[in-house]
Amino acid sequence: MGKVKQMMMDQEVEFWDKALSTMFESETRSEFVTKMMPHFNLVRPMSDQDIMGELNDAWYEHQSNHAEENKNGDDY
């Protein structure tokens, strides 16, 4: 694999690691996306709109999983 491709893949992993930790620190989707904006450079050449779309999807998936875990915890 080329060095540039590997570097881009490493930066994408770094971005999503940061996104996951930021998600747990954020109370709203808006707060989450705002906190992630300074890290958009890690997933270039994606457009801001595409990055925000992926972050929104990740937020809603996280919220859905969290709600499901809470629901399952109530069954005991």
C-alpha cells in the first residue's frame, strides 16, 4: 500500500476514534458536530457536507443503540 493511502487511512481512524470519544462527551447532536469541526481536516478530501452527514448518521446510530441498551436493561 502506498504511503499516502496509508496516511489517509490512519487519519480516518484517528477521526473516528475522536468522534466516538466526543460523542460520549456531547449532550446533543449539534454539540457533537461542532466539537468535531476542527478535526474535519483528517478526512479530506471529503466535503464538509459529506462529513457532517456521516457524523449525523453516527450520532443517530449511537443514540439508537443507547436507547436499545436501556430498553433491554429494563427487561430484567
